Amino acid sequence: MWTHHLLATEIFLASKTMIRLAVVGSNPSAPISIFDPGRLLRATCVAVAHADLAGARETATALGTRVTFTSWDQLVQQHAEGFDAVLIQAPLESRAELVQQAAAAGKHVLVEGPLAASTDLADQATEACQAAAVHLMVGHEMRFLPSNMAVAQALKSGRLGEPALLRIHHWLPADTTATFPPDPTGDAYHAVTIGHLAGEIDLANWLFQGLPTRVYGKARSSSTVQSDSSSDTQLKDYDYFQLHLAYPCDGMALIDRTTALPAGANYFSLSLIGTTGAAYADDHNNMHLAYRGGPPTAIRGVQGDGHLLTQVQEFVDAIHEDRDPVVTGRDGQAAVRVAEAAIESMMTGRPVVLD
């Protein structure tokens, strides 16, 4: 009897354990409402670190804490025992280093995708977390959109057969958060291009459950006429990218992404043709009709920020359950690797074969 009572108490306490999260950096597109205790289960935000102290205090107040720091170093030196996991929303060039530092401090990591600015850096970040036995999740948020999850579930259940042709459109207004540096041969320019491509690549890898064997990419600028010569090895200020990814068993993904639209709403759509069925998803403001016995009522559906909550909740659950999150460091590394192959193809004009 006492044994059963103690076991029940331990289970109750474990279920009540809160994961204490620290936020490092700032991402204006990530709504702070995901930390609402009524929405995020078994986790709470306890600290914010950002170079802009005023911004850090404003964010911290909104997240229900008054603990702020101006850097990761200050956070870990003065508050290391006060948090269990970290959400990294830093510029791409510094993400891999921050992941390694968090791993060295024994903290679990959810890092905004892409994971790193190069495959080598992604490998280093992933290996650091493995060596420290901490969980690493890469925030490729498009996996968590309800419409995309529905397509993935239909594929997993066998209703679509094997994936054959995937088509992804992602069209956005001019990207003011990822301005291209002036030197198109430098590492910073390379990193910006990876930032443009990795999210859609991860989505394709997820649906095909693996990496492509061949990658072919084209890019252009909507503002200037670019040379089609293969000797033109500079990506310049391209704002339109098209990728052709060949997967095993004759699968193909076609991805086009642009940041050349006028100011306004984004547009995203995904269609997947399988060997026995097809599925479609988009981010439109769809109109639904609800019937309650009288005339139908129109309900406009929007995706909102629910997918971001789902992503953070998956990270928290993975820590509680001591398992890999659904988007691992290896997944993040794979997206960066394919993006680098796409950049090589754009610069050479030839397909790139992946081992």
C-alpha cells in the first residue's frame, strides 16, 4: 500500500516539474504568447538575455519574469542554476557557437532554424549536444503548421502511398531581416542564402524521410538582369530561388521561394502527389461553414501562432520524456547540407550529387 502511494506521489511530482526556460536573443516574429502558462504546459520562462537591455526587460515583463541579462555569458555566469533549457533566437552566424556554449553548461537547446551557417558548424553544434547528453531541437517551424502536419499524417498512415512529387511555393514581401551583405563571396552572404533555403528543404526532407541524392538550383534577382553564364559565380542580390531535389525511389521536390512580393501577406502552398493519393495545404484565410440547425455561419480560419506553441511544447515534452525531439540536430544539419549543395549548384550551373 505504501509502495503504491509513494509511486503515485513520484508520478504526481514528476508531472508537476516545470522546465525553466531562458530566452537568448530576440525574434520579432515569435509571439510571446507562446509562454502563457495557460497554453504552454510544464514549462515557464525565467530569464531573458539580449544585448538591448531595454528590449530584454520589456520581453521579460511580458513573459512573466524580471530576470534580464545583456549576454549569454552574463546569463550563464550569474544564473546558471536558475534555468534548465534555452531558446536561442540569435543571428544565424552565432547560433552554432551559442548551442555549443549551452551544451557545455548542461542546458537543453531549442535553436531557431537554420541550425548553423555551414555544415561543419552544424556538425560541431550537434556533436557538442550529444557529448553533453543534452537534447537539441532545431526550430523548423513549418513542420508544425497544422495543414502541413495533416499532410504528413496522411502520408505516414499510408493513405497517399509513397511520396512521388512535392511542390512547395513560399512567396514573401521584401525580406528586411536578411539583407544581403555587399560581398557576395563572403561567409555572411553564404549564411543569408542558407537562411532563405533551409526551412523549405527541411520540410521536403521530412516528407520524403531522408536526403535527396541530387540537388539543382537556380536563382535570379527581380530588380536586375543577371547573366546566365556558368562563369557568373556570384549570387548577387538574388531574391528568387528555385530548387529541384531528387530523392531515392524516383521522388522529386520542386521548391520556389521569393522575397520579391510587394508589402502585404505571405503566400505558402504545398502539394504532394503520392503513388496512391494526393494532398494539398496552404496558409490562405479559408472560409468554413458551421451548421447549427439554422442558416450556416461563416468562420474564417487562420493559422495564427499555434504552430509555434506546438513546437515549443514538443521541446518541453522531449525533455520531460528524455527522448529525441521530432526535429533533431541531425535534421538541422541535413537541411544546411542540402542548402549548401543548392548554393554550389547555383554558382556552377550544374547539379550536385550528394553521397
